[in-house]
Amino acid sequence: MNGLLGIDEHPRFHDYVVKEKRPSIVYQDSVAVGAVLPEEDVQYYDVPPEYGVTKHRYTILNNHVVLVDPRTRTVVEVVQ
């Protein structure tokens, strides 16, 4: 499965997230595509429109930036 962000967008998006200084959440399970995040204690943030994934949100788990489907709370991409 190809990611939502193009491979060239990963570094730029990662830099954007770092500049936002959002807190990383301690997540006990593996940070991987398909993981379903808990309903509580996870803060989701909007992805800026220039990245083209406006139907998804992002969060930071164990210092990993992940894109999440907000309807299901499922991790759809881990941004390296």
C-alpha cells in the first residue's frame, strides 16, 4: 500500500510537525499502520492543506509522527 504522503513529502511534513512542538504520547503498543488508537488521551491535529491529506489527522506516538483516519482512529501512515 502506498502512503498518503508522497515519499518526497515525508521530510517536509516531519519538519513541519517538529516546528509545531506538539507533545509525543507514550503508546504501549507497536506504532504501525493498522493500529487502532484509544478514544481518550490522544490529541489529533489537522494536516495543513498543502499536503493533500485533509481528511486525516496526525499525532505523535513515542516520537513517531503518524497519520490517522479520524473516523476509526486507525494509523494509516507512519511518517519517517
